[in-house]
Amino acid sequence: MTLDPALLARLGPLQVRARKVMEGVLTGLHQSPVHGQSVEFAEHKEYAPGDEIKHIDWRAYAKLDKYYVKRFEMETNLRALLVVDASGSMAYGRGAMTKLQYGSVCAGALAYLLARQGDQVGLIVAGDGEPGSTERLPSGVRSFLPFAASSAHVQEVLRRLDAAAGRGPTDLSGALDFAAEKTGRRGMVVVLSDLFDPTERAVPALKMLRGRRHDVLLLHLLDREELDFPFDDPTRFLSLEDDRQIDAQPRQIRESYLQELRGFLEDTKRELTRADVEYVQVPTDRAPDRVLLELLARREGSA
Amino acid sequence: MGRLVFAHPAYLWGLAALALPILVHLFNRRRPRPLAFGAIEFVLRSQQRRVRRLRLRQVLLLALRCLLIAGVALALSRPSLEPRGAQAAVSRGPQATALIVDASLSMRYRHGSEVLFARAKSEALAALDRLGPDEPATVTLCAGNPAPLPAPSFDRVALRHVLEDARPTYLGSDLTSCMAAAVRALGESPVAGKRIVAFTDLAAHSLRLDAPPPLVPPPPGSPPGTPAVRPSVVLVDAAQGSELPNAAVVATAVQPAASLGARGYEVIATIANHSAAPISGLPVALRIGQQTLAKGFVDVPAQGTSKKTLGAVLPPGTVAGRVEIARAEDQGLDEDDGQDFTVEVPRDLRVLVVDGAPSALRTRDEAFFVEAALAPARTGGRVAPTVLDAEAALNAPLEGYDVILLLDVIAPPKSFTDKLRALVVHRGVGLFVSLGDHVDPDAYNDAFGDLLPRPLHLIKTAADPAADQRRGDSSAADQAARFGVVEWTHPLFHVFSAADREGLLGARTFKYALLKPDPSGASRALLSYDDGAPALVEGTRGQGRVLLYTSTVSHAWTDWPVRVSFLPVLQQSVSWLAGSLEEKAPPPSQVGNDRTVIAPQGSRIAAVLGPSGSPLPLRREKSSPQAQDSVSVQVPEPGLYRVQVQPATGAARVEPALGFVARLDPKESDLRRVDEAELKAQLGGAGSAQVASSAQAAEGARGTPLWGSLLLLGVLALLGEGTLTRR
């Protein structure tokens, strides 16, 4: 059963939605024959160069002819940092949910999943500063929740996500630099953003993040309308992040818009993939649980 | 360039529809729906790429749509471009129209590739065609004296024929009179509107600015007191405003030139330059038939005249010649580039000298001095004297001589005198009689006293020169008679200058005959002695003339023959007797005038042939049978006219002496144009008169139609718009 966004949107608060998605993912995971096999080895991690040799599970090797390292409490405690872009462009979405809402649902579901398996979850809401905030945060970071794995923590994550409003210019690079700093040890950084950054510093920041040996996953969120450009009438396009505006005849510029967008998407994908950043393009009209399922299956498959 | 005039100006309101595409354009630009869009960056990038092309396309579309609407609206309003001289298209009622075409000599002017008359004719035909069906018209060709015009009619075919058959004439034109005749004709039409359209070269000589303006009298049957109507007058300038320079030969005079020898003549041509620029080096030629006898060059100042003299030796007889100037290459009036003339060149005379007292000793020979005077060397070969002594002459044929001289001849027999009489009276042969010792007055009177101007009386001896010799003094010489009274006005003495006259009066005559009085009084003493007795008497007998000299032509009775003055008097006497002294060519006629031709006694005029050789219609005057036959002809063109006479016996032949030349009126050679402002004022002001370069212009509302081009433009705009919106 796929939870399509329209349905999800009707579910009300983010917590409910995120939980639903998580359950969907888990259901899917259980149903997956591939995954069924790997449940047994959930507590093992494949050996990677740099891991301690003494932690290799020789019995697993004998059974499966692959090197596995036992996950110790300490080491299996993954630190996953969720970076959610809350800039103005993320507030776009005339369908069921805005990109930000969609991203929040995904991030929330991921928080649930990660906490359930004992990983610590942190959150950065990227965007311009919160007015009236007492916290002293670097530019590009609107709010930061340090790593923890308790369910209360997950609730706080969800609460913060729910409260996030898409506004202001994109400055992902600032948030990502902060993320790099905060994650310290090798951890996982999941970035949920549309990457509409006129300064073009987001992609290099992502690459840099990966360069520091973090596991970087980018969920490239795009609204269906942004992908198809279905407009007809003369339109005054207004920017969501600044006061730029432009009058255009969409019919006349569609072809060239799509050309530009395609170029952007391909370039981004190529660059990030080349930098070993996991790149997933997510149109926000897709069921979020399916997206996460595929994502996790892919990771598990490669694990 | 002209003015823009609209046939249906109401359609111009359609231009208001131009508001529509403009509004649509503005509407399109103002209507964009605002949309906050996340991927605006890509919109911006795409838009920047296309923005210039889009704007241009939008503007182009707007322009094409506006052009389409404007084109259709303007096309429907039917604009047209009017040429110079156009008047506002005032809608008037139908007008009775008089078309006057100037057919004078000046309209033969060659201007550019066309002759002015041809242009005027085509304009007139076009104007006739453009008349409305309710507009009657009358047509006249203005040349010479205007004939009354027929009343305006609707018979277009006949009027067209008149115009198509029209040819320019050689006559002068008086447009003012033609317009007066036109208004009289227009007065007979009941149509209220009156219009005169004249096609002319607007030469100043054809228009009289001091005449009253033309007014159309009220039609017959109108109540008394109806005012005369001022017609609208349009003068269509066949020259379309250009100046018309012209050079012409305006006068020719011929006179004998002794410096060129016998039969030498000078032709003095007066050449006029009717233009604003002086002419230099204009070639002038003197021609007889196809032969050029003399050539020269002349310079003529602007608006002035020059005389050029050309000399030539002419053949004897009636000579018809022509003086010509070179034809102007680009434009000009060719017909006045030459003038014809005729001149009577005295023919050779055949003279019979009857010597009544021949002598072996030449100086004593009676005919010696006469022979010497008439020798070919002295007369330039003109006179060929045949000398016979009296006896031989009695039997010789007398026919074929122009003059017969009887010098001291014994009274001839009847056979001789009858022949002589017949020749003199009927054939016009001249007779000269001089006396001497062989002359018996009574015998002479009996023989041919009727021929003599006055009968002889007796011989008087004034003095005896022989006695002087015997006495050894000169008292006889003093008593000799001298010439007293001389009729200097007689053609005989025309050659005598004041200095020569002294010589004549010095001659001494010792012996001479006295004459009886002349009862009829028809004789005339040309020369008399100081005692009053006549010395040289003239008389006319029938066709011929007679001169009687009362002394000797040898130095028997007088010393005159040895004097210088004897020779010219004798030569002139012979010429005069032959009639060639007064033989002058008939004066030239002017084209357009009538000329009367009188036949010689005893013959009739058979025909008068024009320069082209075709006979002219003759008008014979009814006169008494006794009087000479006379006819009158109208002279239509310049050139040489020959007269054919029918004598009493024999075939008709051309009589050269009656031939004459006709010349053009020099007034027509001056094509200076009348002052337009003054002309318009004279015709009644700018309200009723105008000068235009074409009749179409004057009629208004008929310029170049532009609507076709505008519609085409509109259609192209539509096509262009369609193409752009399809892209």
C-alpha cells in the first residue's frame, strides 16, 4: 500500500505522517525477500578498510564467505544528521504538499527509523536566521538539534520540522559546513533540498562533506510543476527567496526552461555521483515510503 | 508634388480601429498572473535568451496589425495625389464646356519629343472624354480670325472628329477673340455652369491683357436684366511651364550688289533671337532650290535681332530663293527658321540696232557709240546687240528682239512699219528712235508718226560747230543747247548720283528736231534742252514703249555721245524700253491674308499652285470683260506660289513674273509667355481662372489614386502577421 502524498497530506500533523511513512517502509522491508535475508545480519556490518581486524566475525565469514565486522554498541551507533533545506524555494508546492513538507515527512520518517535501530539523530534546519532566536548559530543554520536517539528526541525533531517555514535565501553551504563540523566522526548526512542555490555553493559543499569521509545522501526534492513547467498564460514569476520577478510567456519559454532545468539536473547528478555522494531525485508527487524503501533497499543491497 | 485628396474621407474613421491591436497588445502585456515560483532561476535564464527576440516579434506583430488596419481604412477613403495647379474638388453642377485648341503657328513648336499641338490635342481629347453625360460641349481651333462657334451639343462623336482631324496652321492666333467667340456660344446653352478650357502655349502675343474679361451672355429668352455669367476658365499650358526659346528669320531684303558684278545681289536677312540667352555662331545659308549659294555665321543678342548679309550671283529671270538658319537640335519652332524671297534678275536683252548711216570710218558710224554702250563687256553680257544697216534691216525678221533702235534711219516703207507697229503694240517690244541727217520729219510722221511719242516738226540748228572751226572761236559752242530740265525721278536716271548729274548737264547739242505738240498729253519729256525743247521723249504704245531722241547718237549734231553720261543713259533707256528696269518681283504676302493676282492682258489665270504644288481654290472677281482677269486666293502656308496662266492661244503655262512668296507672321516666332498673374487677373481673378499643366489637374479629384497601393500594403501586412503568429 503506497501512501501517496495526497493521502498523507490529509493525515494531519507531521508526526502522524512520518510515523505512517515509517511503518510503510518497515512493511515494505519485511515484505522484501531480499531484505528478509539480510535481517539476520542486521547487526553486522561489512568489513571496510580501516575497520579493526579483531572485530571480524569469523563465523559469518565461514557461513557467507564475506568479511563482516561485528557491530559493537559504540560503532553501530551511527550518527545521522538530517539537514533539511528551509529556504524560500522549498516553500513551493501547489500540489498536496510543499517541498518542505514533503522533505519534513521524509526526514521525520528517517528519524523514526534511525532511532529505532539505535542510531543517533541530529537535525539542522538550513535557512536564514530565526528572528528573535537566542541561539548563536552560524549563517545558513536556522536551528540545530544535537545527536540523540531517544523517542523524546525524535519528537523534538518532528516538532522542529513541523515548525519550519520555508523562507529566505538558500545558503546550504553554511549549513553543510556546520554539519561537517558537528558530525565529527564518520557519520551519515542526509540532505533534503531542491539545491536551487544561485550562489552555486551547495554542490561543492556537498562534495567537501563527502571528502571528509561522511556518508552523504542527497534527496533532491523537486515539485512536479517545476519539472514539467505546465503553465500557459502570461505569468509574472516571483522569486520566493528574494524580490526578483519576471514577466514571461510560459508557452514560449517552456522548451528553453526545460532545457535549462535538465542541464542543471544532469550536471548536479553527474558531479555528485562522481564525488560519491548518493543522489536521489525525488519528485514530490511520489509516495515518500516508496522513495525511502528504494533508498534503503539500495543501501542494504550494497551493504 | 501635389496635395493629398480623399474621395471618401468618411472611411478615415476606420483608422480608429487601430486602437484594437494596440489595446490587445497592451492588454497582453499587462495581464500576467503572479506566481511565486521556486525554480525562477531557470525561468530567468530562459527568458533572457528569448527576451530580445520576443520583444521584436511582439512589436513586429503590433506594427503589422496596425498597418493592416490603417491600410484598409486609408484604401477605402480613396486618397489620390494631385499634380501642380490642382484645385480643391469642389462639387459643382454640370457645366457647358467650350474647348479651345490653339492651332496657331507657335503651336508647331517642337518641345522635347513632342510638338505642342500634339500635346494640346491629346489633352483636349482626354478632356472631352472626361465630360459628364449632362455636360454639352463645343470645340474650336483657334487660328487666324475666329469663326463663330457652334452652340454646345451632346454630339461627342462629331466633336471628337473635329479634334482628331485638327492640324496646326501657319496662322497667328488671337486667343482673346477666340474666348470671346466661345462665351457667345456658351450663352446659347441652357445649362447653368459655364466653362472654357483652352489648350495653348500661353504665348504673350496671342493674349490681349487689356481686353475685358470674357462674360457669358444670358441665354436667349432670359428675362431682361439677367446678369452675364463669368465662366470658369482653365488654360492648359501645352508647354507645362517651360520657357520656349526660338530663333527665327523675320525679314529678308534683296538688292543688287554692283560689287559682285552683273547679276550680283545681296540678301540681307534679319534674324531674331527670342530667348534669354544670346546666340553665337548661328549658321545662316542662302539657297536657291537645293543649291547653297552662300553661307555665313551670325551672333544674335538675347531678345534682340541681328542682320546678316549674304551675297551671290543669281541666274537671270525670276529667281526664288530662301534664307535659312540652322535648325535647333533639342527644341524650337522649325517653320520660322527660313524665309523665301523672289527677285527678278534682269534677263539678257536681245537688241536690234538699225544703223541708218553706216560708215567705214568707225567714229563716224552712226551706231558706233551705241554699239560701244551696249557692248557685252560693258553690260556684263546682258545685252547682245545685233547691228544691221538700214537696207539689211528692211528685209530682216524683226521677231525675237526685245528692243529695236532706229538710228538716223530713212523713213522706212509700210511693210517695215507695219511689222514694227505690231511688235511694239502687241508684243511689247521697245522702240528707240534717234534722228540725223537722213531723217525727214514729214516722211517720218507719215510712216510711223502714230508710234512716235510726238510727231516731228522741223530740224533746228542751234549752232554750227563747223563754223567755229572756220572762225576759229568757240562762240558756236557757247550757243549750243544744253540739257535743261531732267526728270531725275524717272527710273532711267536712277543710276545717276549727284556727281554724275553735272556731267549730263554739260553736254552740248548743236542741232536737234523740234516736235509738234502731243494732243493726248500721254507723252512725257524726260530730258529737255535749256530752251524748253524736248530732247528725250517717252511714250507708251499698246504693250510697248517708245523713246524718241531728238538729236543724233553720233557726234554729228551733238557732243553728248562722247561724254561719260551718254553711256548709262543709253543702257538704261534700252533696259527701260525692254521693261526690265522696273521688273520687280511682286511683294511677298503674309500667311493668312488674301492675295489678288492679275493676269496679263489677253490671258486668264488658270491656277495658283501652292508651295506643295497643289492648286488653291480661286475666287474670281466679276469684272468687265475688258479689264484684266483677276483672282484672289487665301494664302495658307509659307513658301513659293506659282501662277499658271492660260493665254489666248496655246497651252497653259507658268508665268514666273506673277509668282510670289508668302511669309510667316514674325509675331508668332516670339513664344515668350504671358505673365500668369496678370492673365488670371484679366480673366476674372483666381476664383474663376487658373493655369494648369494638364486638364486633369485642373478638374481636381483626379490625381494619382493611391488606394490600390495601400490595399496591397494591407494584404502584405496580413500575410506577414499570419506568418509570425504561426511560428
